[in-house]
Amino acid sequence: MKVFVQGACATPTPLLEALAQRDDLENVKLYHLHLAGPAPWLDGDRWQRFHSISLFTGPNLRGPVERGHADFVPIFLSDVPTLFSSGRVPLDVAIVQLSPPDKHGHCSLGTSVDTARAAVDSARFVIAEINDQMPRTHGNTNVPFDRIDAFIVTDRPLHEHAAGQESEVEARIGEIIAGLVEDRSTLQMGIGAIPDAVLTRLGDKHDLGVHTEMFSDRLVDLIESGVVNNKYKQVHPGRTVTSFINGTKRLFDFVHDNLAVEFHPCDRTNDTAVIRRNPRVVAINSAIQVDLTGQVCADSFGHRIYSGIGGQMDFIRGAALSRGGKAIIALPSTGKNGTISRICTEINAGAGIVTTRGHVHWIVTEYGAVNLHGCSLRERGEALISIAHPDFRAELTKDLRRIRL
């Protein structure tokens, strides 16, 4: 069978643990985005019977993918729902975590609608963990109770993801990007410390909107203070729009039964044609490497898969097409404790190009921000060297002259 597993904070861990205990199964394929918590179906030799296929790889799957005990699919997040709804990947089962049914008999997909919407609508069978602590969320999250074929009832905390302490480099990058955000902008924040660092520095802005694939605890303060009011958005004005959330109980409590926050599947939140309709879209995403022509690697260290394509390209293009929009890729200038430059002459062999040099606009490090749009290859190289770490600029300049001359 082909089985979908809901992810992030909504990972249905008790059901996965029960599935892993089955010793009478083989050739079961599990399709999922990043999963929180343990991965018991990979313990010992279970990976030979339960085949994990990541559409976006989380920390608990990086090792198994590298060892060949699991697989990875490079795909735009906006394209994943169609894999299921079109039958390209015909799902037999969707395993999800839902909120309790309301008085009308409707459960909610809770904190992760993203690709779960299409999976629940497409799969032959739906198996649910109905968790008393799963928030009831609004938008396109409804699952009628009679759609569920089998379920368990739990009362357990969701998986939480707390923001870490920001570094000086992340703080500086956050300041630079915050300076690029104008009043009445519409925000998209990718996963990571840098988008969080930006959010903590937007308190002096006015009338911001949010249309994003995900958000974390850091956004709650901006909404509660009135900085984010979604007043000037063209798509779902007055409401914060997301596909899933990744955070702590504070965030779960905030979205619970909150009509001002709407969850939609990622083929809508990440649809470039929808994104571009909002004004001044500022898309903030991270990278592992950027070469001197502007090619962006964001999913792998060489052949080692780290994450996935996700929604980076969806929002980079959508922001570029938005009236007054800014498509931003941000990264620290160095890696491995300052021993390598992440602004590099060439992307590492085997690494994936997530954002092409034709799509890239703003690149930001702790040394500044440059806009590569419309620049020649030589101009791009010179601009990127100007925001590389000073220890590596001479070497990069030498490489640029060798390549371009």
C-alpha cells in the first residue's frame, strides 16, 4: 500500500508507533513532508518493510536518506497535492491527526493542512488520531467524521518546535532584511532562524499582511500588537493565511478557533498566480550556498539531502511578480565555524539548484544586501563578493576574474 502521513506538529506519532510494531507487513510506502518526533518504522531492519519517501526531509530522515534506507523526492510544495489528487501517486491510506468533531460532526486538520487536504480527499481509507489537544483551525480544514474509517482518541501535547537563541550573524541579517520591508507589505517566511530574526525586528512597521506557507510563534506578537492586520491584502484581506504552523503551545492556542487565521492547502497558498495578487510581497527564504552567478542551493550539502525544494521557488517567483515585491534569499556568509565561504565560486558537486539564477533577486548576508535582478554575470559576481566574508573576498575575486576573463 501507499500511505500518506501528516507531518510537522501534527505528526500522528501513536499511529506510527503502532504501525512500526506490525511484523506482518512488507512493501509499505510512506509519503510525507517533514515529520516531528521519532521515526520508529526505521528502527533496526524495519526500513526494509516500511519504505519512507520524503517530499521534504526533516532532521529524523536525513540519516536514513543518506544511508539509502529512505528516499527523497525533489518537488515544489505547490505541486505535491496534485500528486495525490491526480492519481500520479494513488494513495491507499491517509494517516492524520485531527481535532475532535464539533456538534455538526466535523473534525479539523488542525495545524497542518498543506498536503494533508489532498491526501484525505484522495485516499481510499482515512485512519485518524483524534487528539483532544489538536487545535480546531479554520479555512479549508474540514474533515467530516464519516470520512474516517478508523480512529483512536488521545489527549496528548502536540510536537513543539521552539525557536532557538539567535546568533549575532542571524541578528544582523534580520536587521538588514527588516530594513527592506515596507509598510503594507505582505510577508512570507520560510523555516529557520533567519526568518524568525526578521519577525522580531518588524515592530515599527505598519499594516503588514501575511500570506505564507508556514509561520511560527514569532508572528503572534506582531498580530497581537496590530503590526500585522492584513488590511491591504488582495487575497483573503483581514485574515492571516497559512498552510501549516510550526511552533509551541502558545501558537497552538493562538490559532485554535481563530477566525482571523485561515489554513489552506499548499496548492493555494503557494500558487504563484495567487501570491502575486497581493501587494509588496516580501518572501524571506534561506540557502546553503549561492554561487557567483546567483544560483541558490537550499536543499542539500553536495549529494547529502538536508531539506527539500519546499515552497522557496513558489514564493520567490510570486514575490518577484508582485507589485513592489521583494524576493529575498538570506544566508550567513560562512559555514563550518567560519572555515568556508557560503558565497562560493561553484556549487558543491551533487548539490541541488533550488532557485535558478534567472529567478534570484535579493541576496542578503550579515555584510549587506544586493539585488541581482538584471545584472550581468560579471556584475553579479562583483555584487556577491561585496557581501561575502572579508576573509574570502580576495580568493573569490581571483576566481571571478579567471572565470569571466
